[in-house]
Amino acid sequence: MNAFRFLRIAAAIALLGLLLAPIYWMVVSSLTPEARLFQAPPLVPRAITLEHYRALFGERQFLVPIRNSLVVAALTTLLAVPVAALCAYAIARLEFPGRGLLLALILSVSMFPQISIVPPLYLVLRTLGLLDTYPGLVLPYVTFSAPLAVWLLTGFFRQLPRDLEEAAMLDGASRVRALRDVVLPLAAPGVATAAILTFLYCWNEFLFALSFTLGPDRQTVPVAVTLFRGRYQVPWGQVLAATVVATIPVAVFVAAFQRRIVAGLTSGASKG
Amino acid sequence: MPLLVAPALAFILAGSLLPIAATAWEALHGHDLRLPWLGRPFIGLDNFVEAAGDSRFRAAFVHTVAFAAVTVPVELGLGLGLALIMQTATRGRSAVRLAALLPWAVPTVVAALVVRFMFDGQTGVVTAMFRSLGLIGPAFDWLVHPLGAWVPIGVADVWKTAPFVAILLLAGLQTIDPALHEAASIDGAGPGRRFLTITMPLLTPTLVVAAAFRALDALRLFDVVYVITAGGPGTATEPLSLYAFIALMQRLRFGYGSALSVTVFLLTFGFALVWVRTLGRSLVGERA
């Protein structure tokens, strides 16, 4: 092993350590008794406790925001992915005027700063009585996650061979039927990727959830964790336990689907 | 236009294009939800005039632009380094990819909370490290120092997004034909020369796209600051999105808050326009 190679491996390990250090620290601290959190912390825990997790699901009722996040994320994914799939299929397969413009519009919408649409959405949701409800979050979430899904699925549909659906349509299937029975099964990996990215978007979203919920009943996980308050100071043990809980589904998704997620993330960038 | 795009178009119209127009319209009105008896009179550009004279707004504007100008190059640099390491990793490639994806996927709020805990004035592990190295005094608290408070904000942002940049750049690196590197090294070019004359020029399009993604994201900075400093100490770390949020949701000044929101939109839109005009064209020129 020469010196250059050794340096490269050392750099790789150091970088890996830096990337994972905050996550390690979060997990370790969430298992540390409250009293010890305020002393000079040892790198390897000496005493382990589940007291923070018990308090989290007991007095903090953290299952409520988890339920809210899951419901909102599931509803958004169920709505946004089919809508996006129809649109992406049309862009990928049909010739129509304004197609390029539509794709540009969709891409630019996903870049909108969220704050710039908060005021009218708040006023409209308030008038309709939809503040602090699931639909009040699902509507803006679909708007912001569908463009990304359209972008991703357009790329996937373009890669699929046209012959099969054309054969199905020659045999008398309508375009919608060809899409449902022939294209979608073939595009299942792409659809799954779009669903995963949509779900992660909803699980992480903060500004809309902060603006359009009013109390603990409908708060999602990011809002609930941020607004944790103790009697005198931040209850760090419980906050960190909550961040661990919020990270678990994300970590599971990433570990299970890392290849697909990377393919999905990079499909937009490499096509410029 | 085919019927298939109608649902998506309806969502985009109802969920973002109409609201943007409504925000711009609201910005031209005096509208305070705490003073409903004043109604909602049309006041032209008065809200924008007020913003121009508002030192808190001007400071927030500077914070937003400066944050993007500092963090985006750092993220591109670190992301490029990470991408080069990921590319050469022969063993443990999937472990490295997982380690890069995790910070990207973790909720921003979680990343911010963990960094805030690590930079806590009394209990933070990073604070303790800096203290034992003698870099900061025993009473130093990041969140009380107007410039120091930016450090955890920047760290949280870089930690969360540099790996994402690396994933984008790695995809760009993998499209470079290895034969180019082989030919160059046969001709006697060392790794440094090959990086400058082969890797960098061919990676530029991907770098431009990654920089645009990151800058657009940095210009709407909100979550990390809300969690770590809430804009403090005072308003020393307050970006535009947060000031607009406070004007809207805490002071309930919807007219003025909408005007502030419009400036965030104009800032990102203007940046995107300039970026596409200048670099988009030069890229097309290079490719042609």
C-alpha cells in the first residue's frame, strides 16, 4: 500500500466519521440520563436509560404528531404520485403545443420559496375552516411535491420502449388503459422512487406545517419537536429522543432504497 | 393540451400560481388581522416603500444573500471532495453512499436541533472541544454572539446539504469516460493536472446545476435558523423568510408580510433568471 492510497483511505474514513458523528451523538445522548447530559460528556456512554423515550410516548404523547405526519404523508403520496404520473406520461409520450413550457413551469414551481405563498393560503384555509386540518396540509404538500414527481417520472417514462403500449393500443386498448396495464407496471421502480421522495418531503416539511396548524392535535413531527418546552429549559433528553424517532423511518427508507433514491435525485441534475 | 395533464395543472394553478398572484395583490393592501376595523384598503406600493426604509428588512436581506454566498461555495467544495472519495472507494461503496444519504434525508429540523445541542453553551460537545483547545473563553456562548450564532447555522446547513451535492457531482463524475484519464496519464499528466484539465471542465455543467439548486435553497433559508437561533441574538441572524414569517404569523400584518414574501420570491426568481441567462448560455455554447 503506497502513501497516496493510505491518505485517501484515511480521508475517506475521517469524512465518514464527520458525516455520521451528529447522528451518533444524537442517539447516544438520547440514551443518557438527564443529569449526565449537563456534565462533560463521555464519547462512549457509561449509563444507558430509556427514561426519555418513556417520557416522550407517555407525558409528551408523541404518538399524536407521528400519526399526523403519517396521515399527511400517506394522503399526499396517494394523491400526488398518480396526478404526477398522468402528467409525466403526457409529457413523455404525447406531442402537444406548450409541452416544453409546461415542463419548465413545473420545474420552476418546485423552486418557489414556500414563504411566498403562505399568506394567501393561510387566509383561504382560514376562510374555508381548513386551518389545523389534514386537508389544509395535504393541498400545499401536493402542490410542492407533485412537480418533483413529474420531473422524475417524465425521465422514467421516456426510457421505456414505446412498442409495448403501441401494440396494446393496436389491439384496441385506450391510451389510459395502455398506461394503466402496460406502462405503469413497467415503470413501477420509477413510481416507487417518486413515492419515496414524496413521502420524505412530507415527513420533513416544516414551514407550512408550522403556519397551518394551531395546536398539538394536528402538529406534525418536525413542528412538535421544535416546540417542545420544559419548565425551565429545553428538555434535551426528550428532544433528542424525539429526533431519533423522527429519523428512524427516514433511515429505514434510505437503507432499503439507497440505489433508487440516488437514481431519482440525479436524474434531474444530469439531464441539465 | 391533453386531458392527462389537467389534474397536475389544476394543483399547480390552485396551489402555487394563483397564491403567488394573491400574495403580490395582498402586498398592495394595508391588511392587519389584529385591526380588522381598518379593513383592507389598497395602498399601492406603500408596503414596499416601508420595507425599503426598514433597517430590519435591509439587515435580513443582507443576511440572506451573505448566507448563500458563504455556504454554497463551501458546500460545493466539500461535496466535490466527498464525490471524488466516493468515486474511488472500491470497497464499502454502499456504506459511503448510505452515510452521505442519511444527512440529506434527515428532517432539517432534526439536523438543526442536533447541531444546536452540540453547540450548546453549557453542555455542547463542540463547545467543550473548542474550550479545551483554548479557542474560546469559558463564558463564550455561540448563540449570544451576533456572528458566532451563524456558526451552528452554517454547520447544520453544510452537514445536511454537502452530501447531497456530492451525490449530484458523483453522477456527473461517472459520466466522464475513464479512457480520457488513461490517455492523459500515458502522456505523463499527473493526478493534479488531470483533475484540472479533464475532470473540472467536464464536471462544470453538473457543478452549475448543483450550485443553482443549492443557492435557490439557501435564499429561502428558514428551518435551520428558526430552530437554532430564532433569528437571535436580537435579529442578528434573521433571514428574509423568517422576518416575513414573523410579520405574518406573529404580528399578523398580512399586507406588509406579503410584501416581504414577494421580495423573497423576487430574489430567488431574479437569481434563477441571471443564472440561466449567463451560465446557461455559456454551457450551451460549450456543448455546441
